[in-house]
Amino acid sequence: MDYNRLKQTILDSNIHDWLLNEERGIYTYKNDLNIWIKRKDIDFDRDKFRNEDWATMHPDPNAYREFYEIYYCASFIEEKMLVAVDGFRASLPLPEVGTNKVKGEDYRFAKIVDHLNTLDEYMKRSGLEVMGV
């Protein structure tokens, strides 16, 4: 499998295409067990996310960076960052700098790891819009 095909496979998938081990933070693609995503542990001091109203305007104003590593077999492919908001009730993709616009690719990735099914609600609450789904 080449890089472009791997990326497209992931972006074309949905949450139901993945097995989740919530305790380990590992998502395994059901149709190709060589594709997997690992959520890294959060450092509650270093990963604090501040100064962005869209992330801190919720009842729980604390927000944290979440890093997800994408692998094919044992090969690291890339890292994605989301922001956990409102007591980890949702993980939001970052908007483009100075806007409220989120890339379609980033939104589709966030949908894959949205096991609480709260992404769309929190995107709306945060005033974030998707461009190019």
C-alpha cells in the first residue's frame, strides 16, 4: 500500500470501520488490520490548550491537545492533533489560523475517533465550520 492510498482509505472510512481499545487508545481498521491509530497519553501540564475562545468557551473551560499517531504495520506514517474540550466530551480539529474554518480532511479524521458522537454538536457550539468535506 502506498502513502496516498493509505490516507484515502482512512479518510473514506467511518467510526464503524474501526475497532477501539479505549483503555489503550488504539483504533484498528477492520478491513486492513495493518492500519492503526494510537492516541498518545496527555501531559496535563504540557498539553494545556489556551487562548482560543472556540476551545475554552464551554462549561469546563479546560482544553488539551490530543495527538494521534497513524501507523501502517510498524511504520509511523503521520501525527494528527485534535483539541479535547469541555472535560473531554469532544475532540475538535483545529481551524485554520485566524478563522473558524476547519479543513475537510481534519474533520473527517476527527469523525473517526469521535466515539462519544459529539463532534458535530461541539463544532456548532464552538462556531467551527468545515470547508471542503
